[in-house]
Amino acid sequence: MNSMLSINDRRVGRVRRQGGFTLAEVLAAMLVLAIVMPVAVEVLRVGSLAGEVAARKSQAMRVADRVLSQCLVSTNWMSPQSGVVTEGPLDFRWRVSSQGWTELPSTVTPVPIELITAQVNYPAQGRDYSVQLSTLAPQAISPGVSGTP
């Protein structure tokens, strides 16, 4: 009966060794994780940065569109203007400027046209970014003033 027990003990011992990992396998898995984890964390950080910058850029473009539209409607674009728009906790600094636009085809009768540009600066992840939105508009003509520059 003693011989019977020793055979059973050996079988149980073999089963236990076959079900586990060796030290070399555990160390290899830890090495792979030590290499992969920093890369995965960096990918998540860059993805988070890109997502925040894209969201802020979208907000800044809406601010630029709104400011440019207001300037066109009120014809306040003849002289440079600037200001700050606050949306929630964020401040967007804007500036509107205009300049003469002369890139007309030679077949078109020259009409005084202005290139109006709204530039919006915004912070994201500790850096400053900016967007620009431009459009063309005819120069405002006051009564009694000739339309030629």
C-alpha cells in the first residue's frame, strides 16, 4: 500500500507542475508588459491631447465665424478690432483685420473688394493655437464718395 501512495503522490505532483508557469515564462511576460505599457500610455496621452486640441479648434472656428458674421453685418471691419469671447471656462482672443484684395482676373471690372480675416487664439494643453477664417466683401461706400480707390 505504501507503493500505491507514492505513485499517487507523484501523479499529483506532476499535475501541479504542468498547470503552472515557470519563472522564465513569468519574467518574459513581465518584460513584454514593461515594454508595451509605456507605449500604450504614450498613445493614450497623445490621443487625449489631439482630442482636446480638436475640440478647442472646433469651438474657436465657431467663435471666428460668429465674430466675422457680426463684423460683416455691422460693417465694422474697416478698422482692426479685437476682443475676448468667453465660453464656459475658456477664453478665446479674437482679432478682425481687413486688407485690399486685388487678385481679380483681368477680364473682370475692378470693384473695390476687401479680404476680411478673423483670427482666434485659444489655449489647449498648455500651448497657444490659432485659427483664421476669411471672406471677401465689397468695400463700404459712403454717400457722396466715389467707389474707386
